[in-house]
Amino acid sequence: MTEGCPDADGDGVRDGEDDCPAEPGPLENHGCPGPVDEVDSDEDGVHDADDACPDEPGPEPGGCPDRDGDGVPDPEDLRPGEPGPPDGGGAPDTGAGDRDGDGIADDVDLCPDEPGVAAHAGCPPAEGPETDEGGVFGDIGGWESVDFVWVEFQALEFEVFDDYDEVYCYASLAGGDMDRYGPFEIGDEERHWSISEELGSRVVQVVEGQPLQVEVECWAANIYLEPGGAWGPVWDLGAFIVNHPPSDWDGHLITVGSSGGHPGHSFQAQYRICAGGCEGAAFAPPFLTLWHGLGDQLRLQWAWDGDESAINGFRLYVNGNFYRAFRPDQRSWVIPSDLDPACGERLEFQVTAFEGPTPVPNRESPASNIRFLEGLPCARSVRVTFDRLRTYNLEDGDPNRNWDSRRLGPVFGSFCAQGSTEACLSFNGSDFPHGLMLQSQHTHSIQGLFNWILGEMSLLCTSPSDCPRYYAPESDSVTVDLGLGDDLTFMGVIYEQDNRTYGEAFNASDSISADEIRPGYSRTIRDRQIELTVRLDVVSSYEAGASAGSSMPDLAIADVDQHEPSGQLRIHVSNDGGDLVGEDIAVALARISTNEMIDVVTWENVTIPSGEQRILQTASPMVAGDLRVIVDPDNDIEETYEGNNIYETPALMRVEFVGLRVPDWPCEGFLHQEAEVWFLFWVGYGPPDEEPYWVGNRVRHPASGIVEWNRNDWPPPTWSLEGQERYIFEFEIPSGENLRIMIDGYEEDWTTRQSMGVISAEYGPQDNYGGRSDPYQARSVGLGTEECVEWEPIGPRFFGFEAWWRITRVR
């Protein structure tokens, strides 16, 4: 007997620990005979005398196994199934933090608030036990060894049962500290979302044979914004504490609901637990493929490496709903024709392995990857709003009647939009000499013009002959259908009546390509002295998927502005495709002028339904100018169209004309001893070598008449324009287009008008659109010099003018 235990061969090694209980041998040989330095019990090539793990094969020099190959033996490795650095105890960096700064991440540190060493799983080295009478271990005979096992916890999904604006939770594993997660910002009517990325996967140590404790408690809030602040109720969603025994650690899907919250408010969480690691768990998710068989046959096929005898079969889900079950040995299925997706419909397929009754299994694996079928594209419907007319210097065809009032009219006409269908808005506000007039230098709401006509129509008439022949639609919008890839064309024509004649005041059309059509898009066209602006809204003809008939989302940035008063950047992201649900959206920010990357900001768990917008707001202030903004820069979100993900903020420019001068006496002016000159200013933008879009058009100096000076006034005077509002223009320039400036000069005498040439300048993005503090100066070109025979001596003189202007980039 050895310490009360059997020892059949009397070698001092208890039979329960003796590898050779019938043959005496030393303790170093585990009770077996033979030289100690030649024994290799686990046959790993390291003799037991040098083997730290003599019963488990492992590489030299220590002889202990190292499953993840990171150089840290499994007995010392805090995560033996995942490679990690030796100074971190063999655990990979999961971003969990290290509160006590001992180099061991909190998610594997058994003493996260007390510095320790890797050999003790992050705890400080133990001091020797007190063995004196009354000491800590004096009554129980010293240390008792405890074995730990590694368990992986994977968070999967989360669900609530009411509508909230945000949810936040506290969670703990294996009795550890409660860590906060969230708040999760929730979209409209969103109640179910994935938490796999937010909470991730955690590996913890559990005492062998003991359960793993999972504890979660959550709250939710509804937020109402009002002037001066925000308010809203906070709801207790309850909590749960579940102790999962080792029998639960096979990787099957676990769903747990909360209790104890406010009445009617609760949550449900889904997760899985895997002994050792989830990669080889018994209830691993299947891997699903979709392939075309003979003819038009479509077949689902799945792979699964588990034990068929341990399951009752596989379950097929279509769009998240259980559809049917299959035998344990079945691995493929032909999709029947009744599952053909309808126009614009997307069918998503997933497969799980299950054990127990088919309707409600006892255990089920996580769902496989998603394979999908999409129906043919559906036609789109686009609502076109004829928004406004902008007039400049109108010239009426009958100046004797209303030229002095700077009006045009009375007017009538129509506005039309065309895709695969066509719709028009016709109006008549003409009852000469009365009726609807357009004012110069004015912005007219088209709905306002229609309302004026409708109001006149409502006046009482003394007789039918007294009623004006007016008509107008009640709305400024039309809806047309577009086929796949169809462009949208819109047009407008406006006529004005003078006595018995009619004149055309506006007649223009334009087309918008299928790729450009998205909610909030606007386009302006110009003819003569009138601009027409339209706006677009995409009306989906099916619930999900508006962009080119696809159910995938199509993200684009509609606008970028600055929130007041915080100064934070607001990025308006629109979705012209199918619903975007619970996705992380990354947005990259770069400077246009320097091509310098500023930042990449990610908003988590964002939902944007089809045809809607969401505003993503940065945490820090930022000026909304000189920015190239790219949504989903790495194309992590599968979209219908990836070519519209870049938005460049327009530059806000100010152009101030500050001075004019005619350096030489004009030849023609000599005859009457005075010069008479005037000038026109043009300011706008547009691509190089194309007709500009003029923001300031034919702005005259002086406002009326001419500028005179006498031949004896020498040198000629300089006319200052600085600070005069008439010659200051502030406007936005689309990124990539050039700022354009043009000045015309004219000299007049009694009978003739003669050009003094033109000053023309362009400034592009490469030179900051010309923005600088010092004024620019230029001379006119186009006429060069002229022989002035009236002057002595006779010789060439510059016949032109000089101008100064200042350009400021406001944003």
C-alpha cells in the first residue's frame, strides 16, 4: 500500500498512476522499469525526463502539443486553438483591451484588474501556501489541482418586440465583469438584427465539468427631438442568466428570451457555445451552393461534415421562413417551378442541420451561407416635379405695352416628361392684355404659377364670355414609367401673347441617363433668359428594389452639409435600390484639392429602405467643402450599381469686380473730345471648351447710360467697383468644372458702337478655382492695336480696356 492506495508491484507508485503496475519501476518512469532517460511514453521523440507533457505528444524541445503552431505549448497557451504572440500568452489580439496592463487581453485574463503573468492566465504568481496550523491550507492538506477547458462563445442575432430608437445591453461570460454593448441605433420598425460583428466571438476558460454562465441585461429608449433638446422614455427589457452545461457546448443554436422587464418589453438573443472552438463543432452550419443542372433546372446542394447518425435531417429556409425538411443523408434538392421569384423579388435560401422533431427541433445548427434567386427587373416609376422658373432680363415682344415694367406675358405653355410612357402639364394664363406675367430677375414657383391660374378661374363670371380661358393642373408633378436602362427626357415650352401675335419665350429639353436617376436628383436647363429646374423622386413599382428593377440596394450620396450649431458634417445617403437592412456603411473622406485621404468613418447597423435617405453625422466638426466623399469605398455592400458612390462637394465661390480702366484714348472719341464707354460682366461655370452656365449674365456698368471722360483728363480715370453689390456674385461650382469670367467693353459715339475686345478667364480645381486674396488684372484681347490718324505722331495705340477682380473660395 502507498499512502492507503494499492501498489501491486511495491515500487512506491500507486496503481492508478503506475503505467506498469505489475513491474516495479521508478517514479520518473511512471512506475515502469528501464533507464529513465530512455523512456518516451507518448512516443513524441522527447524522453519523459525532458518532456513537460510526457503523456501528450508534442514537438521538441518541451514535448508539449502546440495545436495552433504559435510556439506556445498548449498547457501555457491561453488560446490553444488560435495562434497568438508568446508575450500575450499565445492569445490573438481581439481588441478586448487590457485594463491591468499585464499584456494579457481582458477576454482571456482570469484576473483582468490585477497584473499577472501568462503562465497563470493573467493572474499574479501564487505565493506558497501557509501550512502552519490555522493557515489557509493548513486544514486541507495543501494545494488541490483544478483543470480548465477552453470554450468559445459566438453571438449571432438579437430581437426586440416593439419599436425603439436605440438599445444597449450589459453582458458577462463565466462570471466575469459586465461589459456594455451598444447603443445599437435602430431604423424604422427594425426589430431583428445580427450582433455577430458587434459582440464577436469570445473564448473563455471554464473549470472542467462546470457550466458556462451567460448573463445579459438590456434597456431601450425612444427619443423625441424638440427645440431645445431631446426626451423620451427608457424601457427595461429585462435580463437572463443561464448556466449552460458541457452538453450544450456542441455548437447548436441557442435562443434565450428575457424576463423581468417593463410589462410588454423584452428581448431575445441567439448564440452558440463550442467546446475547444466552433470550427469543428458537432452542430456546424452547412455550406450551401446553387447551380444549374440540365435545361433550366436549378439545384441547391449543401456540404456538412457532422455525424449523420446524430441528427434527424436538414431544414430549408426561404427568406428566413421554414420551407421543408430533408433526410440526414440528403445533400441536394431541385428547386421547383413554384419557387420562381416574381418580378423584382429576391428569394434567399439557407439550410440548417437539426436534431429532434421536424416542426420544433430540440437542437439546430446556425444557418448556412445565403444563396439567392432574383426575378426579372420590374419597370420603374419616376415622379418628375417641375419645380421653378428663374428669369433674368426679360424682353417682351411688345415693348410699347409693358417693357418698362420688366415683365413678359401673358404666358401659356406646357411641361412634359417621357420614358416608356409620357405625361404633360399644360397651362393657359393668357387673356390678352391681362393674364399671367413673368417678372424679370425673379424665381417663380411653377406650383405658384398654377395656383394663380386656378385662383383666377375660381372668380365669379357675369357671363360665359367674361370668364377667362384659363386652365392649369393642380399639381406640378407627373409620373412616368421607365423600362430597364431607359433614359428620362423632360421638356418645357412657354409662349407669350402680344395683341394678336404669339412669341416663343422658352423651348428646351434634356435627358437624364438611367444611371443618374435617383431620389432627390435635380437638373436645370436654360433657353434665352429663362431657366427651368426639375426634381426627381423614384417611385418603386414593387416593395423592394427601385434601381433598374433590382432588389439589391443602390447607395449614393445626395448631399453633404454642415449641422448647425455643432459644425458636424452631415452626409445624406440615399438608397435607389432594394432595402438595405442592418449593414455597416463606411464612408471615406478626402480633399479634392490635394487628393489627401482625411478619414474613413463607419456607421454600424444602418437600415435604409428603398427610396429613402438617412443622414450620417460625423462625431467631430468639419467644413463641408473641398471634399470627395465615397460611400462603401471597399464595395463591401453588394449593390445594383457601383458607379455612383462618389460625391464631390461643390465649391462656394465669390467673384468681386473691383475696377475698370481704358489705358489709351480711343481713336473714335477724338472727334468730339470725349470718350463714351460701357461694359458687360459675365460670371459662371462649366466644363472647358463648352458653353458656360452663366450665373451673372450681361450685368452692365454703368447700370444705364455710358461712362464719359474728356480727352484732357489724362491719364484716363480708373472706375472703382469695389464693395458695390451689383458687381459681387456668390455661387456654387460643381466639383471638376471651371469657374468662368468674361467682360465685354464697348465704345460709342453719335452713330456707331465699337467693341474694345473681350477679357476671358477660366480657373479649374487644380488652382483652387482661382481663389486668392490678391486681385487679378487682365487686358482685353481680340482687336489688338490700331493706327490712330487723328493723333500726332501717327502710330499704333492699344484699343481696349483693363479690369481687376478678386476671387474668394468661401467653402
